[in-house]
Amino acid sequence: MRVLLIEDDADAAQFVRGVLSDAGHNVDVCGDGASGLNQARSTEYDALVVDRMLPNMDGIKLLTSYRDSGGRAPALFLSALGEVDHRVEGLQAGGDDYLVKPYAPSELVARVEALGRRGNTESPATRLSVGGLEMDLLARTVVRDGVKIDLQPREFRLLEFLMRHAGQVVTRTMLLEKVWDYHFDPQTNVIDVHVSRLRGKIDKDFDRPLLHTVRGAGYRLEA
Amino acid sequence: MNLGRLPALVRTTTFRLALVHASIFIVFAASLLGYLYYETAGQLDRQANGELNAEFQELSAAYRGGGFDRLNQAVIERSQARGKFFYLLQDADGAKSAGDFDVLPAQAPPLGEVVDVKFNYDARTPGGEPSRRSAEGRISRLAEGGVLLVAYDVGDLGEINRRVSTVVWRSALVGLVLSLVGGVVISRSAARRAEQLSRTTEGVMAGDLSRRAPVAGSGDEFDRLSQQLNAMLAKLERLVVSSRSAGDSIAHDLRSPLTRLRNRLEAGLKETEPDAQVAALARSIDDVDGVLATFNAILRLSRVQAGATGSFRRLNLVEIADELSDLYEPVCEEQGLAFEYVSDGELWVHADRDLVAQAMANLLDNAVKYTPVRGRIQMRAQRERDGAFALVVADSGPGIPEADRERAVERFVRLEQSRSQPGSGLGLSLAAAVAEAHRGELRLGEGLGSGSMPGLEVALVLPAASSKAITGGRMKLIRREPDAVT
């Protein structure tokens, strides 16, 4: 993926660039809002990573201008401001995701990759398929290798999210945010328990596991 | 009155108002007394004057009809009749011709004019005692020479006149003094209340947050102002105290993990085995994550306590409870705990979904953490007896002794038996702060256990959404929510 990082803190920028490069992505860096906006307009990117606090043009304004001029690359806000109000503000300005500093590198990579994928699959699919696992979004049925799998509504949404991001790492926080719409960290391992239940249903009776645990990061659904 | 404080007193609004009132009172009193004078003493005066005119007219008519002699005759007759009037008629030479007086009390006017005079004369009482009396009269020069004086005694009339005017003036003076004194007294009492309020705020500004404005109990404007000021100060004090204790707690709760982290990194530095170094680093990252989580929890709690967060809207508590039971039921099962969920219809409240969910998640986290295997956890969404709605988490764990319950919701307080468990000690505090942000409360009680394991029951009690909003789904909620921050 080609990623534009707009971040004024040089150390932080260096770190993010390193993290994303290690994950195999091409990263350009801009140190302030105005040049970031120019760069984003002049070059096609798969994703933007924008710090909220920037010299001479803050992130919200930058993204608003970018969207107004027809820019369509998905954007992730990085911010030290973590309150729900700020988050909502960021999403209203045209952001696609919002990550609060400090964050784990794996979280950043997972979210940026999820953004890139989102940009590619805008068309509304009615069927999702990973390996032998098939999901019919209209009939709300799941079948693996011809065997019907019964899922609770929440499990269905969990699996749908994993399948939409098949091949990518999905973090626990992402799942809590996107599947449950909660923006806080429970102290118990609620997400792990739900994922392991889901795993019990889709993987247990089959030879090859699809749902993998990525140590220190999250989960990945992959054939 | 202390004169040294007079200028300050004069500057007060109330004193000025009192002064205005006094002025209005004086104008009113003056008009009233003037009218009184006009109707009493003035009336007598005018009456006497009218009679004098009539007498003069009659004598003038006699003079015109029969000349000096006729006039002389009339004066003699009238004088002898001992009527109301006294007379003196002088002939052209200035000698007394008839009447009661011997000399004129004043210079006679030129021909064609009259002059009114006031004078004293000596008379004898019926007992023969000499007495000095007052009279008023009119002098006129006659056309053919001679002068006529007609006068009446004003002894009684003058007395009445004097008394009435004395009464009028004294009343006016007393009224003036009373209204001024009243104004000053009222002004001083109001000024004193204002002074108390201002002393309170000065004390608070000087750093004494425990100062409160006195409430007289009369329920007047000053009392209401004092009560509001006191409520504001109480909240301010709570916030300041909690931010102070947050500072202490940050130092306390973050110092030990940071120290541990430092030691681990140092130990890792000395490791020669690459595997051991990696392991040390990995554990260090876990430590940092823990510190960050605590830090975030502190910030979040501070914001909730300060009422600085949340988007409040009408929502059904049962929906939140459904979602949470869905989220936590598998967790309980995995921990070997029986999970039970009971809900009651629809419980509409005005709340922030994320805050309520987080508070409940904290309570459920605690329940899962502290309840031993094969225990029970129960979540209920229910109506309280007082009409409020509650989300309740009950467990069969060790519970919290009644004496400790109040302390347990304070920031960072982790009761001794829970020290060994992971966690920031902010769960109950956050739930309490969330309850407060919704104008509700957090109630702690005994849970599902018995004996040495009484269990804990925590209820997040929220006020029901106003009935107007319940009956009319499309109605706009007009009441402004004080905690809604956008």
C-alpha cells in the first residue's frame, strides 16, 4: 500500500514510517498541514494517516479541504484527544478511522490495512467467501465446505467483519469498536472469549483452521 | 452607628433606594400636611378675613349713605354691642371720635387705599387682670377726612394656627427622621447579607474551599443565592479534592509499575541471552500497556467527574443490558460462573450509551474477577421503588463489608483483599462518576452469596426520562439537560 503520513513530530513520524514500512508499505511523510494537503492532492494514495494537531492547518481542516476537493483516499486520524466527542468530530470531517495515541504498532498497521481494503471493496457484496467458508449476507447463512453453521446474530456480525478483512490482522479494540460499537477497554478478555466461541463453530470440525491468533496483535481470518 | 463605615453604607444600592423612598415619603407627607393646614387653620383665617370684609362693606355703606356722622353713629352702636370686632374712628384732625382703641396701631394709608395690620393691644380679662392680646385689622382713610380701623381679636385663632403648624412641622420632621432611619436599617441588613456572601467568596478565593455562605432560613433571594453559591462551592470543592487526589493517586499507582518497568529494562540490559532480552522487552511492553491503561482510566474518570464528556440522549436501558449480557455471558461461562440476566420491559432514560455501558462493563469485570469458580453472577435491568431505573450486577463473591462500601467508590481505593488482583481500582469510581453525571447514584449492597461470601450487588440507578418524552415519541425534549455537553 502507498501511505501518506502527515505528522509534525519527527520522531513519531520516523516511528510510524518504520512500522508501516516493516509491514511492507510505501510511506511518504509530510511535516505540516499545508504541504500534506498538496501532497495528498497531487498523488494517488491508498491511505492517509493524519495527525490531528498540525502546524499551520490542523488535521480536521486538512481532511475537510481534501474531501471538498474530491479526494477519496481513506484516512485515519491519529490523536492524543481520545474522547468520544473528538472521535465523532474526526469522523464527521471525513475520517474513516480514529486511533488514540499512544497505540500499539500492531494496532496502527491493522487499522491502516483495514482502510486500504475498504477503499478497494466499496461495491456492496452480498456474498463473502474465505477458503471454503461462505457467508450469504442476504439470507444471513454461513456454510463451510457444504456444512451449514449456526451462528448467533452477534457471532454473525463478528464473522462478517473478519471475512471483510480476510488476510488482515484485526485487533481486539477494532472488534470491540466495529462489532460492538464500544469505545473503551474492558479489563477482562471478553473479545477473546467471543472469538474462541466463533472459532469453535467454524474451525472445530474441520482440518484446516481459518481463524488464527496473531500473538500480541489480534486475529486474522485466512485460508 | 459607626460613622467610619458610613461612606461604604452610602454607596450601597439599598441605601440609595431607602433614600429615594424617604424622599417620596417626604413629598407625600408634605402634601398631606399642607392640605391639612389649608383645611383647618387656613380655613379659619379665610373665614375671619371674609367677615372683616363684610363689616368693612357695611360701614362703608353707612359712610356713603350718611357721611361721617352716620358712620360715627354706627361705630358707636357696634362698639357698644360688644361684637366680634373692635373699632377706632378718627376725625379729620386725627382725634378719636368713637371706638374701642385710642390710637392707630399703624400709619394710615393714603386716600383710596386700605392697609391690613397685625398688632398687640392691652386688655383686661373679665376678672380685671391685664393681658396682652393680638389682633388683626384693616385701616382705611375716609374721603372727607378721618380714618377708620376695624380689627378682630386673633387670640384663639392664632393659637389654633400655631398649633396646627407646629403639628405639621413636627410630623414632617419625625417622618423624615423615621424614613431615613428605616432606610438605613434595611440597607444595613441587606448590606450585611451581601457582605457575608462577599466574605465567603473572598475566603474561597484565598484557598479555603470549605467556606460556605450562611443561610438565614427565610428562603428569600439572599438565601437562594447562598444556597446556589454553596452548591457550586460543594461541587468545586469535590472537583478540586478529586483532582488533588488524582495527582496523589497517579503518583502512587503509576510509580510502582514504572519502577517495576525500569528494573525489568535494567535487568534486560544485563541479559546476555538474546531470548531473555526479548522476553524482558515483551514483558516491559505489557507493563507500559498497563500504565497507559491506568492513565487513560484516570483521564476518563476526571472528565466524567468534571461533567466534560458524554452525548446524552433518550435510550432504553434494557437495550444496553441486552448487549452487555450478550458480551459477558460467554466470559462468565468460560470462568465457570453461572450467568443470569433478568430485564423488565423498557426502561427509558436520558443517558450517554458509551458511559453507561462502560460503567456496567466495569461492574461486570469486577464481578467476573472477584467471584470464585462455580459462583453466580446476575445482571438485572429493573425499576426501583422510587421510580428510577437501575442496572444491577450481583455476584456471589466476597462482597464488600458495609463499613467499607463508601470508601470503595473513592478513586483508586482497592480494598486489602483485592490488592492481589490486577486492575486500576478505578472501576467503581468510574461507575459512581457516571451515575453522578446522570444525576443518579451508585448503590452498593449484599449480593447473592451467604455467610463468609455474602456477595456484592451494585446498582447503577438512573432517573427515568421525563414522562413527556415517554408518551410522545416525536415530542421534542424541551428541558435542557445540564450535563449535555456538545
